[in-house]
Amino acid sequence: MKKQDFINELAEELEVESQVTAETVLKDLDEWDSMGAMILIGYVSDNFDVTLNADDIEALTTFQSLVDKIGVEKFS
């Protein structure tokens, strides 16, 4: 999966209405809340077989930090 496709699909899952880039700060999104975190955990688990925990979610800042956590090698 390409990085921008991942960002776009995740933004759709989170029902983000604004433009999202790799530099978008997750916690700045109006749609970011505990339910958003749960959606994120499920999406990453289903698509990348990577398990995120509460500490991981707390440490994430941007969509790029999420890509880094998943592993940049998993993106084409």
C-alpha cells in the first residue's frame, strides 16, 4: 500500500472531513477521540498485522509517526 493511500483510507475510516497529509497532527483533528484511537488500532491490525497499545497511541503525533511505527518498509 502506498503511504498516501494509507493516510487517505485511515482518514476516511476516522471520518475526517479536512485534508490530511503525513504531517497532520492526529490530536489536532476534531474527529480524534477514544473511538478514533480504537478505529486506528483495528485498522492497523487488520491491514498490517501490527498491534498498537495505549502507549503507542499516546506517543503518536502525526500520520507520519504512525507510518514510522508500522514500519516504512510496509509502504510502497
